[in-house]
Amino acid sequence: MDISIADSYSYSHWIGNSSIAISRGGASEKIAVTSLDKFVAENKLERVDFIKADIEGAERDMLKGAVSVLKTFAPKLAICTYHLPDDPEVLEKIIKEANPAYRVVHIRKKLFAAIS
């Protein structure tokens, strides 16, 4: 599996549903992305216990691509909610729609969720 890790980037944007373009220092690179649901299925993961995300405003996209994981495994969640003004409400709604059993707590611009 190819994994891309960078210390910083100057600009990024989504291209379709399966890639992201990152520009840095005048160079540009296209990187394939996948959803958490697809990653778990393709790798036949037997469990997902915890999801932590501080992904610069892409938290809602990640959660939308993890609906099956949230339903099936109900992992504990720690998600940042300060990137977009409506993050607290939107992220909680996505989580609760995927699995209404989640209990969600908002503390210091972060969302914590677990099944009680």
C-alpha cells in the first residue's frame, strides 16, 4: 500500500471522489484516496476500535465515508470541530445518522463519541 505523509502543504483540492492534488513549492502531486469503509472492506479488518481525526476540514467527508464502520464496529471517536463554523452540528448529525446509539460530547472544539 502506498502511503503519503508530508510535513506541510500550501494548497490542496479534491479531484473527483478518489484523489487529491497537493501543490507545494511549485510542484504538484496527485494522490489516491479511499474511504474508511472501502479500506476496512478491502483489507478485511475484523475490528475498528478508535478513530481520531484532525484533518483540516475534511472530517465530514471522512465520516460520510465511514458510515458502515460506524454502524458495524461503533469505534470510539475523537474528532476536531473547529475547521468549519457548523462542524459541531454537522459532524454529530452524520455520526448519529450512521449509528443512533452514539453518545456525543463536545469539549474544547473537539467531539468525543462512544456507545454507552
